[in-house]
Amino acid sequence: MRYSSASVMLDWHIFLGALIFFILCGILIFQNQIWEEEDYSRNKKWYKWKASAIESNKADLSKIYPTSKRE
């Protein structure tokens, strides 16, 4: 048997797979935003401290963190 015309036919399996793929991507993007908001709300105090330290030092970050361990 010879194949005279080669063509790719799009059937409902491909459309269903693409639909599932895009739904999963949307869910992951939405979940990632939720995780980032939870992370920010958990570390809000630290973010505010870091922002105030950067403002007070005019972006000179060498004096923000301690250079030696306190024992």
C-alpha cells in the first residue's frame, strides 16, 4: 500500500490535550501568585526592614548585614 498524500489531521485528541495543557498552566500561574502573596505576608516585617535599610543607606548594602558572627 502506498501513501500518496501525507497530511496531518487535527482531531479532538489534540484539541483536548491543548485544552488540558492550557488549563494546567493557568492553574499553576494562579497558584504561584497565591504562594508569592503568602510568602510576602509572612515576611512583611523583613521586607519593610530591608527597604528601610536600603533607603537609609542610599543603596550602599555593605553596612546592612553584619560582617562577623556574634557569639
